[in-house]
Amino acid sequence: MEKKPFVIGLDLGGTNSAFGIVDRDANIVERVTVPTTGHGTVEQYVKDCVAALMPVIERVGGISQIQGMGVGAPNANYYTGEILQAPNLPWTGCIPLAKLFGDALGVPVAITNDANAAAMGEMAYGAAKGMKNFIEITLGTGVGSGIVVNGQVVYGCDGFAGELGHTIIVPGGRECGCGRKGCLETYCSGPGVARTALELMAQTREKSVLRDIASSKIMSKDVSIAANNGDALAMEVLKITGRRLGEACANFMNFCSVEAFIFFGGPVRAGEPLMKHVREAFEENVLPIYKGKAQILLSNLKDSDAAILGASALAL
Amino acid sequence: MEKKPFVIGLDLGGTNSAFGIVDRDANIVERVTVPTTGHGTVEQYVKDCVAALMPVIERVGGISQIQGMGVGAPNANYYTGEILQAPNLPWTGCIPLAKLFGDALGVPVAITNDANAAAMGEMAYGAAKGMKNFIEITLGTGVGSGIVVNGQVVYGCDGFAGELGHTIIVPGGRECGCGRKGCLETYCSGPGVARTALELMAQTREKSVLRDIASSKIMSKDVSIAANNGDALAMEVLKITGRRLGEACANFMNFCSVEAFIFFGGPVRAGEPLMKHVREAFEENVLPIYKGKAQILLSNLKDSDAAILGASALAL
């Protein structure tokens, strides 16, 4: 079957639903944004989205030019096409979103969670182009992951595989939103970075600009900027965070011996001052047979477009 | 292409090379064993093996009845067909064993390491029949693993994926043969079980039959037998070992959300007194979305035949 020139990507967030029409070269040629809330039922939401989408679809030559649509959404299940109990979305229960959009548009629709979509985007258009084995690690409010083995995203028996952010790295460690303790996410997500800053401020007498920010307001961005300006405490926070990530990746390597770990999201905008510690700790801790085999890379998807591109890659 | 009725499995160990001719129902219909050492070159080894094999191949109707051959060997690489620097084998460097046997026999030959072969055997004939996502964990002198995702063994970018025994579960913990510290294998292999017994004998004043055995002689079997006889210290060793395994599996679940973890090897012959702790610790520690989803099973391949059957499954 001949491939059609465009795919639709939907980045479905709690506030906005950002649609993009994407060509084969990863250009978002058309965009439209619909508020996620305020539609009442999910059926009405889909109807309103399609109404907003039709004019832009017409501009690229109509629905006959669209290969399919991909959706990146929290708690989305690739196997079932459903969204299950997503806490930040306005609908409860089990939402058959792929079917609803598929019926309304008349094209195949696939959905998956944000981190898996990012991995797909990375493989189609980004730093993982040409790779068959890699792990995408997305850092933000939480830590997500998309694992690619033999060129395929690992979904597991239930569609929910790839939750490396919930690997327990410190038994009995920091409380996690999942109800357990010591998950990687509690150390290396944005809020995790801030928690490490708080811990260091408690443990040391080191001066730092971070001490002048209310603890509830500290963002990983503040830590990056402070570190960039030579703030020793902030630099130590990046070192601790980077080493935790590197040690975790050294363990992940035992699973699937990847070509690369690709990092994406706010906390890694700190760049080399963080990433050099990830690399160092990875090489120091990895099993000897894997030494020097995996690259530690930053995503090269543009942050603002990555979610749409990733979702769209699902439809390729 | 029509499948032929038999495959050959080779369990290549440091002392013996055990060949079996296996039918479609996992019956080993013919066997022959050749010493692994004493042949000089690997070329002569292959020649001698083939000479020993030919009469048994004739008994099943000749080489035209053989689909192919699979080899389970230490440090074997599925991608390259080579054995790389295996410390217990008589050849050094990089041995192209699959090619040597393939040329000599005129059938396709595939090789992989013992744990991956066990996983293949489990999927073809054992407890994982019909499963597409599971992890085989083999306990013995070390801890090996074979990971199956979407019905395929995970080999990674280099053919060496699946070393879960070298996941660091206790940072800075027990010294491991790999040169690092705190690997799962140092706690849950046969010798790992013995080390836990030693630790408990040091920490407690609990009476135990294990105290009458020289520490270099304690085997996991002694611990199992003692526990079975109500020895409280031995029971505690099984509890600690089982909980470590369960906690490790809870983390492994985040990767590939498997249907089952299947345990194989000497230390798990302890049975329920060990496995109940694996299950308990798994369910207590796994991410809530995975609760109740994975079975914790014992292999149902007969120990003495499992290596041959696993290797033979590679040729299916």
C-alpha cells in the first residue's frame, strides 16, 4: 500500500490538545489547538476536535492525504486504544479514544503514553534515527521511559511496560506519588532535583542562591541556572542527579544492551554540567562487557514540537 | 518450507558436550556425549563431535531429517555465532562455533548462552508455552536470565543483553566475580545463598546444622534440606534470598511487564519455602498497575534435559 504524505499527531494534555499535521520530513505543516476541557462528554470533545481539524486537513488536500493519526496521552494503552483513569484528564474510567477518533476521521488511529511517543518520535525523526535498541528517558514532573528493542516499542503483556521511573533505586528512600518509596523519579524528575537541593541545603552550610527561593518554588531550571553561574551547591545537585541517572542506566543496560540512552525534558536542559556525570557514573557502574557500548545522548527533538512529532510517528 | 521432524541440541559445558536429538514433542530420542577437552584445536573438537553424532543421526533417518542444531554455551553470541573468551572452555579468543558445526553438518546452526537457551526451551516445551512476554531466571553458580519480549529473546545491540544477575541491588554490597559490588548474583546464586547463611551465622546465635559444615562446603542444597527439616536459620536464609529475588523482579517488571518470571536451577529446588517469599516480596514491591499481573513460576523442564532441550529450541 502506498504511503500517504501526511500524518496527524495529537499531544493530549490536561489543559490543551495540540494537533499537528506532519509531513515525511518531520515538518509540522499545520497546527491547531483545542482546549481539552469544557466539552462535557468525551464524544463531544472528539466532535469539537474534528470540527477544528477539518479546515486544516482540507488545506493539505483533504483526508485522502492523511496516512493516520497518533495520540500521545497519559495512561494511554497502545493495545486497547484506551485511556485508563488519567488523573489530569476531564474524563473518568476507560476512554476508547483511538476508536472515537478513528470513527470520526476514517483513518487508523493509535495511542500510547507520552514517553513511548517520544521514543517513536526520536526513532522516526530524532537522535535515535537508524537505531533498533535504545531507551528514551523523559524527565519532567515525573520520569517516563520508552524502551525500543529490535526496532519495536516494548509494551509488555498489558500495554503498560516501560515504567523505569518507578524502578526503586533506594530501598526505603524518598516517598513517591505511586505510594512506594525510593523510585528513580523521586530523585531525578524536576521535583526530584528540587528535593535534592533541599537535602543539600539541610546537610551543608554552603551558600547558594537557591536558599532565597521558597522550597515549594524551586524548579530544576533554577538549579541549572545557578549551576551555570558557578553556584557550588547547585553544581553538587546536578552531580548527584546525574550520577543517580548514570547508575540507573548501568542497571538498565543489563536488560537490553542498548546503543543509546536518550534524555529528554526540562531537567536535562542543564546540558553538559549534568550529562557529564551521567556518562561518568554509567561507565563506572556498568558491567565490563557493556563498557563503551552505549551513547548517553540528549534528544534533538525541539521541546515544543516533540510531543506532537512523537505522537505522529505512531501513525507511520 | 516444510519442517523436518528433528532438531539437535548441544549443551556445551566445560567438561562435557551433551548432544540430544529432539522430536517435535520435546522427547530426546537419541543422546551422545563427547568430552569437551582433549581434542586440541576447536576444529578437531568439531570433527570428533560430528564423528560421534553421525551414527545417531543415521538412526533417526539421516541428516535429511534434521531441521537444524542449537547450541547453548557460555559467552555465546547469537548474532555472530561465536563464543567469546569463555573462561571454562579449552579454547581462547573468538570461536566461530556455529559456522564450524554448520559447515560440518550441512544444517543451520544457532548458538546462544545457557540462560537464553533455557528461555527458548521454556517457550517451546515448558512453563512458558504460549507466552510472548516472560523472564527466565536461571540460578546456579551465577544468576543468568533470558528475556522474551513479543515472543523474541532480547539480544540487544551486541548480542549480550539479558544479564539481570548483574543488576546491582545493593550499592557497595558483596564483591562479585564481575569485579563490581552488590550484584543480584552475589545474593541469590548458589554461592550467594551460602554467603547469606554465613552472614546470619555471624550475626545471630541461632543454632543450625549449617554451623557444622565448613563454610567453603555449604551448598544451597544443604540450606534447602535444613530448612525442610525446620532449621530456623536455614529458613531465614531462604526468606532473605526469596525476598531479594522478589524485590528484584518487582523492578524488572517496570521494563517489560511480563506474564511470568520462571525460575530454574539448583537453588530453587527449595520449592515453596523459597518461592512463597519471592511472590510476597514481588507483590509488596511492584508498581500498583502491575499488581497481580505476573506469575512467579518454577520451570517445568527436567533439570537434566533442560540445557539440551533449550539449545534444541533455538533450531526450531
